[in-house]
Amino acid sequence: MKISVVYHSETGNTAKMADCIVQGLLSVEGIEAKAFSLDNVDKDFAKASQALILGTPVYGGSFSGKIKMWMETELGGLQAGGKLAGAFATANFIHGGADVAIQAILAHFMVHGMLIYSSGVAKGQPFIHFGPVAIGSDLPSFEELFKIYGQRMAEKAKELF
Ligand SMILES: Cc1cc2nc3c(=O)[nH]c(=O)nc-3n(C[C@H](O)[C@H](O)[C@H](O)COP(=O)(O)O)c2cc1C
């Protein structure tokens, strides 16, 4: 089963955390997972993916303009409806708007008929209410969280599909 992670990253933080999610996804047997910068998505792989996870840097307290543009112009062409979907963010500050960014992406996914998931409190600690968030000045301390998130998304995809 294929799973795509798509991200926007200008200075590398969101790209690094996308790689951690891929590591978590690949820890589940039978999962083929790849991360793509939104400028370079393998559309065949993304279309064939049962799950899509989108990562954004927080800009102005929400997702970046490039993420907005990508969702408006590219997502519909990837047979998004019915895919499992999740979102993650990197930011400078814990109060910088990452939850807002993630929730706005998840809302957009719902418009496409995607099945949004984060694991919430259902899988115990660490709780991941909306999607994982990493603070740019301390990325290594968030790596394990992002791997766990990837593993949980893969397990949910296998359960559903
Ligand atoms: C234009 C711009 C706006 C930003 N706005 C916020 C913000 O509102 N809140 C925040 O916590 N960080 C903000 N940041 C910091 C980025 O979210 C943070 O550095 C992020 O990890 C960058 O990701 P990247 O390395 O993948 O590009 C902003 C950065 C830029 C360039």
C-alpha cells in the first residue's frame, strides 16, 4: 500500500520532519511511503496512494501560501476523495499558530471527501490531537513524535484499506 507525504519547506525544517514521518510509515509492514516537495510530486504515486499527509511551515499563524495554492490547484487531480488524510506543521513558537494551520488543512481535506485522522487520544501517549508540530529551534526532540505519527497513520490506512 502506497502513502504519500507532501510538504512545503523553504529552510528544511518541514522537509526533515516529513522524512521522520516516512520512517514511521515504513516501520509498518506492507507500506511503501515517499515524501515529495510540493514542487516535485510524483503524481502517479500520489494518485495511487491510499493516504496523503501534508506538511506546512507556519506562516502568519496559519499554513503557507504555497500550501494553499497547492491544495487549490493540485489536490483535486490526485483522486483525493476517499483517501486517509493528515497534516503536520513546523513553526518557530508553540503559540505561533501551528494548530490553526493543521486544522485549516484538515478542513480543506474534508471538502475533498478525504478521511481525516490524527490518532487523537485513542492510541494513548503521545496524544496527537490534530497533527504533530515541531519547533524549528529544537527539531531533534520532535523526531520520535513524528515517527510515531507516521506509524499510526500507516496502521490506520491498513485497517481501512
Ligand atoms: C514568512 C514567514 C512567516 C512565518 N510566520 C510564523 C508564524 O506565524 N508563527 C511561527 O511560529 N513561525 C512562523 N514562521 C517560522 C516558520 O514557520 C518556521 O521557521 C518553519 O519551521 C520553517 O519551515 P521550513 O524550514 O520547512 O521552511 C514564519 C516564517 C516565515 C518565513
